[in-house]
Amino acid sequence: MGNPSLHSIHVHPLKAARGFAPDEAVVEPWGLAGDRRWVLVDDSGKVITQRPHPRMALAAAGLEPGGGVVLSAPGREPLTVAAPGPAPTITVEIWQDKVEAVPADAAAHAWFSDYLGVPVRLVHLDDPATRRPVDPEFARPGETVSFADGYPLLLTTLGSLDALNSLIAHGDHPEEGPLPMSRFRPNVVVDGTEGWAEDGWRRVAIGEVTFRVAKMCGRCVVTTTDQDTARRGREPLRTLARHRRFGDKLVFGQNLVPESCGTVRIGDPVRVLE
């Protein structure tokens, strides 16, 4: 293979919704600037994702100056939501974490509640530097994360996607492939590597920014959701279960923690440091 490079960058301002793909992005200690700083919660404060609500895949959030978002979804007029100023927080439950966050205004809650057909609230992570620590089993003191599943960035490679799609094509139900990278909702996608090369990475540099590889990324039912139609199939979990099972996890991609800050750009060289 050639020299690895950064193929694409993906920022998802609202967890579980469609994001956008800029040519460059600022890496902050808790992830890409603007990534997953917003989330939907139910009446009890639990995070809403595509797991029970696959139609979240069809909603999109663009980033506004100052950290606000522009929301769009099928059948809905777009809505611009400003990042809340200093205000009382509510407790958000995201997996095993309890995180304080600031609710948006009532119009945003109503917009998404009407779209999903269930009562939800839109909330903003106002202080990512202090609100939510990374899993201490894989973190160093003081490391924090946004509303991402658990780690600041997710890295995937085109080589591994090609390898996975080859396995699907030679499996029992080839009609479900090939799958696009959008199924895996990564932050950074690397080109120029062999399939599964990232399994052995421990530290990497993307351009001027260095990262620690924290752990493999275990995948869930969201990967079976077509991000363009919200319909679900059985791939890639069926194939990952046969070929990419590590312990009780079905793995695709690697979770990263930044060791430094800076800007990453499409075309940046990717160097394996360890």
C-alpha cells in the first residue's frame, strides 16, 4: 500500500443525526470542534439515539458560529438553535455516565418531538472540559469526552471497509453489501492501509496532531441502519460476528484520545508512531 493519509473528516454536531464532512477540523482535547456537543434526551434525561429511533439518521445538524446548530429533517422546516448561554443544567444519562448539560429553548424541543413522535428535549454540553471523563480504564487523569459514545474520536480505514465488504460479498447474503463508511459514523477516515492494519496501532499522528489509540470500537445495531433511508438489515453485524469478534465485542474502527491539539486536514499524512 501507499503512504497512509487522511481521506475524510466527519463532524456530527448532534449525536445520532447526520453530520457534515469539512476539509479540515480543529482537534480539541475532547474531540473535533463541534462534534457531538448536542444530544436529545427523553423525559427521564436518558440519551436518545438511532438504536430505538432509526429515523434520527434522516435528521441533520449543521454547525453555526458560536456553537449553535441548524436542524433539518424530512417534512420539517429547518430550525436554527443558538447555543444556550449560562443557564441551569439538567442531568443527562449517557450509558453509565451522568452528565450536566444545558437545555435548548422550547421551540427546539417541540421541533424534534414532532419529528420523532415522542417527547424529547435538545440539550447542549456547555463545558466539555469538565463535564464527562473518559472511561478511567482507558484514560489518563483529566481526559474528557463530548456526547460521543465513549472516546473523543473514532478512526476507521478504507482498507478495512474494503476487507469487510469482501467478506460480505462472499457470505450468505451478499445482496446486503457493499456498505458505505457512513454506517460507522467515524470522525477520521484513513486511506492507504491494508485491511485491519489499525488493529496493531497504539499511537498515531495525523498531520501535526498526535493521538493515543485507546481501544477497539465495539459496534451495535446502529451499523445495520441505512443512513439514507433509516431501514435496517443484518449487516455488518452478521459478518463482524463471524470474522471480527474480540471477546464480547464486534469490532470495526479504533477509538482515539488526542495527545495534542491542532488542525487536521484532508490529505494530511498519517504516521503510525507505535
